[in-house]
Amino acid sequence: MTIFSFSSAILLLLVCSSDALEGNSEGQPQSLTDTICAGRPRSQCDVELDVPSACATTGNVFIPSCPIVFFLHGAGGNNDNFKNRSGVHEAGYIGVYPQGEAGWNTGPKNSNNCDWTDYSCTTDPDEGDLVKAIIAEIRSQGGTGNVYVSGTSNGAALAHRLAANGGTELPIKGIIATVTQLLSSPPRSGPGTLNYNQPSSSRGNPAVSILSIMGTDDDLIPYEGGSSGVFGGDDSFQLMPALTSMSTWATHNGCSGSYTNSEFSSDQGDNTATLYDYSAGCPPGVLVEHYAVNGGKHNAGGAKIDGARIDPLDFVARVEAGGTPGPPNPPPSPPAPSPTPPGSCINDASWRGKFNDLHTCDHVARDPTIRCSWESSDNVSANVACVAACDPNCATSPGPSSAPSTAPCSNVESFTFLVGKKNKEVGCSWIKNGKRRGKYCTVPAVSASCPLECNSCPGCQDDSEFEFGLKNKNKSVTCEWIANGKKPDKRRKQYCKDESDILLACPLSCGTC
């Protein structure tokens, strides 16, 4: 027997009594231009709506709540480019592709008629009102899903701005902002009322999940903030440093402000990228993540991180799943493992992740906490296929005995593992700084076989609460700083003096284990 609630009937009646969302083929989006653009001061106004058949509301008894994802191009970009590469049909999301007026009106523009301080101007594009109208139209057609915004460069500036004005009119659930951060000033700019440049709880802006990607050597949008040539010499417009932008969002979202950082390989800059993840200290369901492509330029949004480009829709899926730290829709955590029989700690060499053929069991082993929940295209979990990488009982196979021992702690000299895109074979000594330790010592086999590097020797662990001040600098750091630089031996010589508090608190980082 089908149970049909009164509230469902009302929702269905509302959808059927107005326009309904029609599905369209991939690469052939519908046009909302006539509906949205009429009467607006925009000669280039164009809005495409991309609705997979699974998200259509026509004739559906149960109204789908597909996420609605806006894709915002950069300055000089074209909205029509998204129809063949957004990925919404495969993901089952609704795509929205608006066209900016020679870019988005988020700062000084030569094409504007009014000064940016004229909030009542009616002859320049009002981006907040445009997006508000698009959302209202989709809602009127039965699109009830959460709203997300993905933008690059000038489009990312608008994504930040829309989220900073979030609320009833702009119900933004999350943004993916590539190569642009928040403005530190001015507080407002451009026409309309949805024109604030920083979020504020006093205006009722709700929490927003954030994924940010930036290059640390961007010569157009400086990673450390300040002025930029995109503002035409108007120094009233100042960018926040990238990490200040992230901490601003974290604080606004009610997060603790602390973050964890992990290092990954990259195909840009100096071939590394750092993830700053604030999510652990955030309210349930809120993600705040920032990738810094070290040495990356203004094209850092296209960088491959550990062999794969970051997919905005993966972030949407994780927020939709309640703020999960892994890939879309991870399976439930497996029950506590029973002892693994000898000879069973073998990875399936043929297993590949659903979204990237480079995601093998070796790739899973580099971050098992997150990646062991991944699945293949035929829905085989890495927990099942990548036994050596994911089963904690396998950690004792290549490493030292887990039985209590009073013998000196030492590495297994014969132990090796694979790293990087070229699967370079390395040993324990390769883990010589804190970034590598944080990334690779989460692998059970590495932790068990390399206890000196992984801080897993009994009685030889750094004090995680200890901090000390750097000489001639007004800055405090933790033990990991000693081993985290390019010249750890120099730092050890300078700070790990005999009988010093640092040496006593940081035996692992000081290399005295």
C-alpha cells in the first residue's frame, strides 16, 4: 500500500498548478533568458537551465529534490561552455549557467554607468537580484533542492558574495570558489541590497560550506591578499589573505577556527598542494576546506591533486551526504574487523575508483581514513578490495611484532612503499618532515614499520600540546615545525639543545628516539 501524505499532496498540487521542470538531453539545456532577463539592464543576459530527466518534476508523484548548482564563468568567459562539461547529468543535479555582463559586477567595471558606492543604481547589473530571480523561478517549477554556487576567478568572487548575502532570498548551501578569496574591503559595492562583501550573522546569513582552491604564486589574485589589477587601480578594494578568508568563513559558520593540514602531490607549481581542513571544528554538516597549490598560478583551479582534478560536484555530494569528509555517498562504516587470516593482506590489483582510473589500492593506502570508503564503478568498496591498505589487522604483517617489548624502538629496514604519480619506491627515511608524516603515517603498514618517523614508538612521542617561540619572531609553533621544513637538521641544531624544554617535549621531531 502506498502512503501519500497530505503535505506531499499539497506540494504536488503546487507543482502541477504552475510550470513544471522539464527534463532535457545532455548538452541541450533549456533557456530561461526571456523569463529572467526581461527588463534588466544587461545586453548580454542569458540563462541556461540544465535538467536531467531524473530531476524533472513533470508527472512525478514524488517530487525530486535534486541539488541546484550554479556555474559562474570568469571575466570574459561564456556560460555556454558549461553545457557539455558541468557533469550534472551524470551526478543527477540541476545545472544553472548564467552569462555575466563582460564579467560579474563585483567591483569597479569600465562598463558601469554608476559609481560602485551608488547602491540605488538601476542601470548597472545587480548580480544578487539576478540570482535571486533565477532561484525563485526554479522553485516555482518545483525545484526544491539545496542551492550551490561554483565559480572561477571573477565567478568565484561572485560565489563568495552570494554566500555572504545568503538567507531567504539567496538560500546558498555551499560554494566552490576557485582562485579568488573574500574581499576585506569595502563592506558593500554595486547596486541593490544583496551587495555585501563579507558574511555577517547580524544580517542573518546562515552557515555555508566552502571549498576553496588557490595558487600561492598567483600574480593576478595575490594569495596573501591586498590590491589587484582587476580593480583598475581602485585601492578601496582589498583582498583578504587566503587563509584569513577561510578563517572568516569558519568563524561565521560557528567553527572552532582550528584546522588540520595535509600534503598532496600536484602537477602545478612545486608539485605539492596543501589541504587546510577546518571541518572537524564545525557544526554537523558544514565543510570548510582550502587547497593551496604551492607555487601555483591563476590556473590553479585546474591542478591535479594526487593525480585527479578536484570535482565541484563531489563537494556538493559530500555536503548533501551530511558533511562527509570522503567521496560521494560513502558506505556505512564496517563492523570491527575480526583477525585477518595470514596471507589475506593482499590488494586487488585490478580495483579502480569510480571517478578516476588512477585511484588504485596504492592510492587508497595513502589516505585510508577517507579513501577506504570509496567504491569502484561496479560498487565494490575499497574496504573489500584493498585489504592491505584498509584492514588495520594487516598493519602487523610487514612491521614489528605487536607484543610488548622493552627492546629499543626501531624501523623495519627492509620495508618500502610507493609514493607519487610515478609510484616511486621509498623507505622509512623518506618520511623526514611533518607534512609527509601526517599524510603517510595514517597508513597502518607504514605506521607499524616506521615507528621512529610516525611517532608510534612507546615512550618516544612529541608532546602535541607543547609550543615554543621562534627566535627573533613573534610567533609560536609546535614540535612538528622542527621537522616540517626543507632543512630540518638546521632547525634541530638551532632549537634542540641538550636539556632544553624543546628537546624534552619534542624527541621525535628532534631525532633523539
